[in-house]
Amino acid sequence: MNNIPRCEHPRPQMRRKNWMNLNGEWDFGFDFGNSGISRKLFEKTELDRKIIVPFCPESELSGIGYKDFIPAVWYLRAFELTDAQRDGRVLLHFGAVDYECHVWVNGKEAGIHKGGYTSFRFDITQLTVTGENHVTVYAIDDQRSGKQCRGKQSGLFHSFGCEYTRTTGIWQTVWLEFVPSDYIESVQFYPNIAEAALTVKAHTRGSGILRGEAYYENVLCGSAETKITSGNGFLKIALSELHLWEAGNGRLYDLKLYFGEDLVNSYFGMREIRIDGEKVLLNGKAVFQRLVLDQGFYPDGIYTAPSDEALERDIRLSLRAGFNGARLHEKVFEERFLYHCDRLGYMVWGEQANWGLDHSRPDGLKCFLPEWLEVLKRDFNHPAIVGWCPFNETWDYEGRKQDDDLLRITYLMTKQYDATRPCIDTSGNFHVLTDIYDLHDYEQDPDIFAERYGDFARGGALPDNHGDRQTPVNGIPVFISEYGGIKWNVDQESRQDAWGYGDGPKSLEEYLERYRRLTDVLLDNPRMFGFCFTQLYDVEQEVNGLYTYDRTDKFDMEIIRKINSRKAAIEADEA
């Protein structure tokens, strides 16, 4: 398996021993006329090109590197199954396929999924045979339709400003899982640090005894069991040892879940996020959220990291620069990334890639909400996720204002599904109903920046650069969730299209001084619970990162770390 790209298990919180990674070389075909179904390509046993999955055809790692718009694509590969693997249920998993995905197995339809950022699966047991099987995938991707989320994928032929190379089709791991006839379909974890207990909500296929065993550093510290007769059950595991998940220290527990012949290996973290007035508390303490904007792009894989090590490296680069978390911006990151966040005690905000969606019309809810609910379901158990942000900067769409009901209903549904985390309805603008009031401010003059928020720091009103469309809510947490964006191009010759916010500094010394003074304004504000600097690394033509696109240092990171990591005003209260 080591020769297979991205060979690691894609779902660390739902690991079973019997699975098969389908990454690697697949047959591939462009479908520029979107006519493949009429041509019955799902009945073919070969296509005209090859591609390396899970990398999108726009990427170099795919072996193709085609950068123009691609309306539809086809994939095909064979796989072998034994009688033993078919003795139960055969589940076909996709980490993510952009956007509308149709799947056939041995020429018979297995299912359809809409949504370019979420994971899905089909039970293909009845479609398989012992011996050779074929899976065919057809992906439609109309990024300019206004009916799908595309995030920072460019709506023009070229990348420009803060929009980048597109991703079409399969871009996360494809895999098979072999489970018993009765098995655990999904679980939700509810940690209670006051009682030192974990409640597991389980959804099963079939009836039986569900047993859970919790371990900390290989020592059994709690177990429980319950009988499930209706496909749903609750299990409360009292822990003999309480180890808190904190910023900088994941302290994860291992969890084994038994249900009949099924065994799921998982993990969880014991932590609590709650709001107290203007503070966001982690385990009852005010921890300043030193966040950085992470957009999840890679030079050779675009949306897909070239390796699992590359995912972890981005987190460690952020920690090295003095940040303790990130806004995962305009993209739903893969579960392996969240696993490393969980391990390393790295706080992140889960966000949907809402750009490209026409949020001005009522049917925007139909296009947005089903996929967003899939995000909440898939990522609910990750302790690293400290908040949700379904929308970011809902600017007017072709001159039409946002449908406020779309944001309001999405917020309410988010809170209905997950009452354990705060939710920001739309980061920056234009707020409708939110737990946290955040602003984006790319002012480059530290004196103006300091004056702007000085009165607020002294108990006055929050100045809002979109005050004509939104009204700050008093008494709830506030932070500047995008600032900085300081342009610094280390290679003037090769990037004449280099883009950043405002006028770039003329010297390294000027850059570091501007960075320090802008950041100090937010650290020293007793009414701010955090900040988010734009951004961790350059992306294509956007050069406001602390690292280059290939993750090379642009500055002395020890200087940056000292600026970011000094004690904030809200943390002084905790001393």
C-alpha cells in the first residue's frame, strides 16, 4: 500500500481493519460536451486517458495539469473482491468529489451525491461479484452556475486576486470498507468535563449490544455498554482519569466501540467551548485565539495535499509562528487534517466554501443547506473545531443583496444540530443572526487601526466598516477575524501579478514593525477574544503569507512568534 498516493486511513475517528484504498491510477476522460451518459460511458471497461487519484485533473500530481474550465469528467477502475470481503456489507467511500457525482458499479447505478466538499458513501454489496469489479465515476462541475459552492476557485480563466486554480472531480481518497451485516453507521461524542464522562450517541444498522472502552495512553479508564433495538442508542462512559484537551496539547483518549462482530477504533478529546458574555471560554478559561487564515492550497496538488506529512507540516508551521489555531477558509478540510489538529491541540473554525453560490435567491437554501449539514455531521466529533462559520463575506451577487433568511435558517439549523459550539452566520459581512460579531479589517496604517478600536477597548461602541448593512450586537464576543494581509513578494521578477492588501512595506524592517503594531492593537484590547491574520502562506499570485507557496520562510519566524505569542489582555485576567 505504500506505493499508493495518500495511502493512510482517511477517517481516523472511524477506523476498521478491513478496508481497501482505491487511490492510484484510474482510467480518465474529459467530457466537454457533458454527453457521457448519452454515450453510455458507464458501460465501458476503459477510457482514453489515465489519472492519478485522488489528485484533480487541474493538478500536476494527477499527471494531467489541465487548467481550463472542465464541465464534466469520467473515471474508471477495476478492483478485485474475495468471497470473504463480500460476506457482509461492502461500502464505497468518497472523501470528496467536486461537484455532482454519479457512481456505477459493474454498469449498474450505485448512487448520486451533490456537494463538492463533503464525504459520502454507497452500499454496493448487491452490485458486486467475487473477482473483478469495475467502478465508474461521473462528475459534473458547473462552477459559474451560482448553484454550487466553489470557494476560492477562480470564476475566470486565469487565477486573479484572491481566487486560484480550480478543482474538478475526485480530490480526496476513494476507498472500500468491509463491514458485518450489523454495524455502527455513525457516532456523536458529547464530552462532559464536569462529570468526567463521555456520552456516545450511536446510529447502527441492526440490533445488539453496543460496548465502549476508553483508554488514555493505553490504560483502560472507562467502559460501558447498552442494548440497541431501534438503530439508535446512548452510551455514557465514566472516566477514572480526566485529561483536558487544551490549546497546544491534544491529550486524546482512544476509544474502542464494539457492536456484534463490528469493531470501530476511534478517539475523542475532553473539552468544552462556551460563551460567557463577551468571552469565548475553553474549559472555563479565556484563551486568546491567535488564529491564522489557512486556505488549504498546494502548488502541486491544489486542493489535495501531496502527503499526510504535508497536512501536519502546515499546522506545525503555524505553531512555529506563534499561532494556536486557524480559520480553515473557504474550504472544508479533509478529516486527516482535522485529526492532526486534534492531536496537536490546534483550534480551528470549520467553514464552508460558500463563494460562487448565489445567496440572493430563496433556492440558495436548497443548494447550500444539505451539504452544510453533511459538514456538521462528518466533523462534529473533532475537539479541535471550536466554532462553525457557514458563510464568509456574503457580498452582493450580480448586484443583488443576500437573502437574509438563507443565513438565518442556516444559523438556526447549525445550532439545532450542534448546540455545543458557537456559530458565526457570515464572517465579516453581512451579519443577520450570530453568536459572535466579527469584522474583517485590512487597514495597513497601525495608527489608524489603533485609533479605530481604541474607544471600543475603553467600553465604547464597536466601529463597523459595514454599518450601513449590519448593526453590531452588544454584549457578545467580538474579534477581528481577518486583518494584516501585508503584501510581501520575495520574488519580484517571477510574479509580476503579485497581489496583496494595500501598499506593501518597502523594507523588511517596515514589514515587521507594521506586523507588530497591528497585532498589538488586538492583543491589548480587553474586549477582543482573538484575531485571525491573513495569511499562513502565499497562494499562487497572492503574496501576503508568512511563508511562500512552497512553505519556505519569508521572515525570521522567531520574531513573528514572539509578536503573536505574548500575553493578551484577556489572558491577564486569568493569571
